[in-house]
Amino acid sequence: MAQSNTVQFQQSSSFGLKPLFAIRDFFALLSAAWAEAKVMEQKSHKNSANW
């Protein structure tokens, strides 16, 4: 009886954390894409200055 309760608790807690991990991964991906875009923007400015 006690084991089934602990298993049920673990399932509910992991379900509650999954959206938080998804949000964290989304913001990590967004910040990485933004940093890459800034680097590409700086490179394009250097290339346009050569013209």
C-alpha cells in the first residue's frame, strides 16, 4: 500500500515539472537563436562596410 502511494506521488511530481523544463528549454533555444542572429548581424555589417 505504501509503495503504490509513493509511485503515484512520483508520477504527479514529474508531470508537474515537465512544463517547467519545456519552458526552460524554449527560453534557452530562444536566447541561443538571438545570440546567433546578433553574430550574423555583426558579420553582415562588416561585409557591407567593405563595399
